Amino acid sequence: MNELLTLEDIDNIEDGAETELEYYESIQRAINSGSAWSMQGSYGRSMFDAIQGGYCMLGKRSFKDYYGNFIPSRDDICWGERGSYDYVKKLQGQEWADMMGDI
């Protein structure tokens, strides 16, 4: 598990990654790091969209965003809700959910 957001992740998010998997792996690392929730608005929107679409799940820890809003952890929400492992599994499949969960 690597929770650090790298320069390559930032490039993948801002300029687009070569593959969909690389893009969402970078988004998942951004979510997990927590620091990206306080970055420019496009990061928050990208992370929120990935969670809403079931491509990524909430991080293992809760955070506050730039405005002080509480961002729950995946353990703070109910089974099957957006941002949970089960929501990702339902929309993208077990293999995808396991990949995102291992980041």
C-alpha cells in the first residue's frame, strides 16, 4: 500500500494517463493521501467523480477538505454506499475493487 501522491500521479490526473487503470490508480492514491482534498478544485471534483462512478473508494482514513468539510473513511460509511469497497465491487467487479483496495 502506497498512500503517497507522486509527481507521476499528478501528471496522470492533470494530463491524462495512458490507460484508464493508471488514471484511477492515481486518483485512488490522491484520495488515500488526503492532501489532495485541500488542493485546487479540479482534484476534488475528479476524486468525487471517481467515487460516484464506483471507480475508486474512500480512503482508509478520514480527512477534511480545503473548506473544512469532513471526508469520511471507507469504514465510516455503511456497506454498499458510494465510496465503499462493496459499491466499487458492484459497479466495477471484484478484481477492480481488490486493485483499488490494495492501493
